[in-house]
Amino acid sequence: MAKQREMNWEAMFADRMRLSESGCLEFTGYCNPDGYGAITCRGIKHGAHRLSYLMTKGPIPDGCVVLHECDNPGCVNPDHLRAGEVADNVLDMEEKGRARKVVGSAHGQSKLDELDVRLIRSSKETGAALARQLGVTKSLVCRIRRGIGWSHVGESNVA
């Protein structure tokens, strides 16, 4: 009985892919907003590329993720997948210009915006006074003034 369920699972997975001109086997089922395919099995959502790896190459080594050699998040072609560490994935993204770098006020935890940074750089107030006024640490104010923090913000007049 368990073997029958497994065979149906593999058949269901196989019915949800198509071969692209690039040689990728693209998952045609549900994909998340980043383009990664996902299948829900027994109430748990699994990455389609991870399932493909598991079914064809075996268990994913501890501490590893499944990387796409083809840079296509929807691809489930086992020939395009390999296990690697998170650091490998980050390095690969950076080398290929795919890393999303969120800076400044676009960062979800930022307490400042670009206008605040320009104020810090142009103000004659002490770092401690500005830190209290803006609700940040004195060391952040000092780093901003030295150009270490918020270096993407250019100099301009504060109106």
C-alpha cells in the first residue's frame, strides 16, 4: 500500500513538468512568487527541485541546500541540480548578479530614511543629540558621518 502511494506521488510529479528549449524540465504546477515549484504532500509544502533531487540522487546532505546550475528556479531537471552549502548559493548569486541587496529605507528594519541621513551629515548637533532625536544609537550617527553607514546616500542640501 505504501509503495502504491509512492508510485502515484512520482507519477503526479512527472505530470507537472515540461522540457524547455534550454534543456530545463520546468515545473508546471504551483510556483511561489520567486518562481520555485512547490508540491504539498501530507499537508507539508516541499520545493519541487528538492523533491526531484531526493527522488533521483537521494537524501540532501545535512547542512546543504539544492542549487540550480541553470539559474532557473522552476527547473526540476536532476542534471541541473546539485547539493551545496548556503554559502555556495550566496556566492553563486553574487557572482551572477542575482543577489538582492536591500539598502537604506527600503530595508524593513531601518529606523532612518535618506532625508535623516542627509540631516545627520549636515547638522552641527552632537552625535548623542542626533541619536536621541532620531531614536538610533550614537555609534550609527558616527558611522553615517564617517561615510561607513548609508554610503549609497549622496550629499545634498537638506531643505
